[in-house]
Amino acid sequence: MRGQVSSVTHATTGPAPPPSYAAARAGRLGAVTEQSTAQPTQHPVLEDFPAHSHDKLRYGDTDRQGHVNNAVFSTLLETGRVELLHPGGGASMNDEGASWVIVRIELDLVGEITWPGTIDIGTRVEKVGRSSVTMQQGLFQAGRPVARATTVIVQMDDETRGSRALGEELAERFRALQG
């Protein structure tokens, strides 16, 4: 039966996801939870984010289905993070002798992105830890949410390559971006 689908099980009629999956998804930027009979909570809007960026879509971002390839979503999110971490004019959101590394990214694709066009990117700080910052981001095309993500970045000492605690001034700058 090559090339034919013999049966399809829809996610809502199939077996329940393992508890670890449900626990990880619960409460994350409007994710559907196991208890919620497939009614997602409201998606964030661009105005929910204190930092805004945008990116122009390129024809080369599309795939054979004619929409923007899912791998490009991470690049669009990177634009928002980088513009927040390095706002220009020599300013930078890291302590001297340190830089940032991503240790976790969770990405939910909630809509199709089509070319041509631009993407608006919203970024906010969810949590400031000892050496880490958790960010939430949303991608929007023509005001419509197309993705949301949670990213954890850790400040790394450039010399030792280990994590480095945030200085109090830097931590306060990040707290100002909580939304």
C-alpha cells in the first residue's frame, strides 16, 4: 500500500498523551491542556509584549507547499531576541565578559505564514533567574498570531564557558521587560 494511507487517527480521538507531555504543555502561552476539551486559551496579541521587532519574508523562506518553512520560525524568533539583547548604540543586555546561549526553546506553530509579507515579533521576559532569563515571544502576520515560543537563555562567562550569575543592574533591566 505504498503511497496510500490505510487509516488515520485524529489527535482528539486517539489515546491521551502521556502525563509528562500534558504536564509540560499545561499553562504554556495558551496551550491546550488535557482537561480543556480542545478549546485553546486566547493567543497573545502583539500589544501584550513590551519589545517589538519585525522581519521581511524572503521568497527563499518558502517550501514546496507554498508557505514559509517551519525552520524559518526559529530565525524570526532570533531576530526578536537579538534586537532585545543588543538594542544598538553599543548597548548590550549582558554583563562585561559574558554572552548568551540558548538552553531551551519551545515553539508552538499556530498558523501558516505566507510570502510575501512581513512578520511582527513580540518579546517579553517571563522570569529572571540567577544566571538565566526566560523569554516569551509571539510571531504575527497581518495581526494574526502564527507562532508562540518560550526560550531560556543563560549568561555564559566568555573565559570559563560556564554559567555566570546576572549582575543586579542587568537583572533589573530584564525585570523591566516583564509583561
